[in-house]
Amino acid sequence: MNKRSLVSITDYSKEEILEVLKIASEFEKNPNCNLLAGKVVASLFFEPSTRTRLSFETAISRMGGRIVGFSDASSSSTTKGESLKDTTKMVDNYCDLIVMRHPLEGAARFASEVASVPVINAGDGANQHPTQTMLDLYSIYKTQGTLENLNIFMVGDLKYGRTVHSLLQAMSHFNPTFHFISPKELEMPQAYKLFLDELHIPYYEHTELDDVINDADILYMTRVQRERFADPLEYEKVKNVYILKNSMLAGTKDTMRILHPLPRVNEIDEDVDDNKKAYYFQQALNGVYTRQAIIFKALDLKW
Amino acid sequence: MAAKKELQVSAVENGTVIDHIPADKLFDVINVLGIQSLENTVTFGYNLVSSKLGKKAIIKIWDKFLKDDEVNKLALVAPTAKINIIKDFEVAEKKAVMVPKHVEGIAKCVNPKCITNNQKVRTKFDVVGSSPIVLKCHYCEKLTDQEHIVII
Ligand SMILES: [Zn+2]
């Protein structure tokens, strides 16, 4: 694999995470540049994800780069049965960087081994979505002024929600305390709890969304996704369990901020949107700066 | 003299004796090593008494020495096994089966949505636990535990 790819959040060391966040803050001050002039980025979306694709394409455009690619598999040659290896090899000849979204887990890792140019994983099934994690980290860093020693509360689907798993791994560098709020059916998997035990990182599990959140620095909300459930009855049972309402925020810290990977369904009531603690819309905007920084690092660009 | 005691079924002149196989893993070992399709002489001992394993199995293969990838496969299904290399009726070498740190192209990933189960991609795992064995897929990052290991 070429070293500059970003496939999994664990590909970045603590120092690299901080380096990228620093670069992202430069892009936030000055988003437009010509650093990608003359460069071609392949944007390969084997499944549609409008939000992620637009964020990447905005990032690339603001840096003066050109984009080739497709936005869902039906417009690519994979519908004719072309293997991921062959598609990647072909595109590798044309471009300087590949951004890839694929429904199969491990697809981006495999592509990074086949390609000579760096690959940025824009989501591989339920596995990794490291640019989402980096934008979450940037949002935490920006709102709290640090990543160190924070109380991170994760709410909702902690079993299938890949964003919380990647965020947990990334935050483990920064001496956090975790609180997990979920129904029993959707609790944090054992593997991640063992990971925290090994690192002596404290975590507390709750089943009620109540004034326990008064200790939070970050309240990370997730949606419960229907497609993650084999049994639709299980989904009906848990989908409305945790809904955050404005009235529940009265006792929370002034500096606390609410994050959500978006799109939301109903887990954050709209009456929260006007509260200054609601940060999820700015969070999405941070994705453009963060992706600019990730591209900057992947291509080893210099200011 | 200890070597003589182990050769209770019949003596191998040159070849391999795989001892200390848990009895219920005998058929898995036969499968992963492809013993059913060998031309060599093979004898099995099954449900032999073992102080460590309760019931054990033993396989003797004439004129065959295991290659590294065969030892790795054996390690995945029967990590307690011991390999005796026999030359001129004597145990020339005894080796414990070592569970490797990485395994490639041997086992299947347990995740149906993994790229390795959907396209022609050779499987790769890091061995993240050794007793019981736990494999972590290099691609999808999911864990496959000992019970779910399927040898390709
Ligand atoms: Zn896998």
C-alpha cells in the first residue's frame, strides 16, 4: 500500500491527526487556493452519497483541482461486471488521487494496494469513514479548544454506528472519559470496551438520556438506521428511544456542543436547532476544510 | 526411548507424526491438510487417552514433511498439535505448532460484506488472539474467532 492513503482512522498517528487539524484551520481561514492546479482527482462513488461527494468535490474545487469519476455504480463499468481491481488500475493511470466510496467493506484498503496514487476512503460499507471522523475531531477541537481530557457522550446506535466506533478510536489518543447512552440492544460492542480497558480509558454505560448529560463536553448523537436491522420489529422497538429536546439542555455546560453526523431523522428535536449548543450544521461545513487538509497531506502539498 | 512409546500404531520410517490433536479436530486437520487426497500411507489414531486433552488423535504420514503454509493451516484448527519429524524410525525433530502473526490465503473472512468474499481478493489476517485464535481481517477489519474459522 502506498503510505499516503487514508483508509482507516487508525492509519493516522496522534501527531498526524493534530497536523491535519492544524492544516484544516488554515483552510478555514482561507479556503480558496490553487494548490491542486493541473491535478486530477478521481471521485469514484460505487454507491450514492450526495452529502459526502459534494463535500469532497467542494474541497477539490476550492483548491483548483479537476474531478473525474461517477456518482453511482450504475453509471460505471462495474455494472458490466468489471472488478474493483480493474476499475482502480484503469483510473490510477488517469489521476493523481482517488476518492472512493464503496458498499463492500475493505474495498478502499484493497484499492490502496492496487493503486499507485493515494486513496482516500469516503466510506466502505459499515466499516470505516475516516474523513467523517476527522471532521468530527475538528469540530470538537474547534469548539472546545483542545482534544485533551474531555467528557464525550455518545447517544443512540452505538452497536452499528461506525462513526462512533471510529471517533472512539481516534479520541483514545487524548485521555477522554466516555459515556455511552443506548438501549441494551444497541450498546457499544464488547471489542471496543476491551480496547478502552486495555488503554485504561474510563467509560460509563447508561440506558436513560437524562441529566447525566450535564457533565458532557460533547454530546454526540447518532441516528438508528433501519437498514442495520435484520429484524424490522427490533428497529420499531428502538427507533424512538432517545430524542433530544431543548428543555433537556438547561443544566448542561455552557461550552457543551451537540454533534451529529447528519442526516438526522427525529433524534434531535427541531427545537434544539436554535440553541447555541447545537453545532451539527457548522459541523458539516467543517467537513470541507477537513477534506481539504486530508487531500493536502495525501498529496504532500506545500503552501 | 520416549519417541518409541509414541509410535504405538505402527512405526514410520520417514515422515511426519502429528500428535496431540484434540480428538474432535481430527477431521478438520484431515481437511485442511488435504490428507484424503494423498497417495502416501497414512494411519490415524482416534480417541486415544491424553492427560492434557482428554481424548486426542494422532496422524502419521509416511514420506511427507509439512511445508510452512501447511503448518500454518494446522495451527489455525489445532493449535495444541505437536509435529514429530521422523527419519530412520527416530524422532529427528519435534516442533510445537506456532500460531503465525499473519495468515494469508488460508482462511475465509466471516463477514459476508467483506471485499474478499465478493471479489477475487486473497484473504489476509492479523492474528490478534492465540488461545482461542482470533483473526482480524486486513480489509474489512472484522474479527473471525476460532469457532468460525473456515479454511479455504
Ligand atoms: Zn474481511
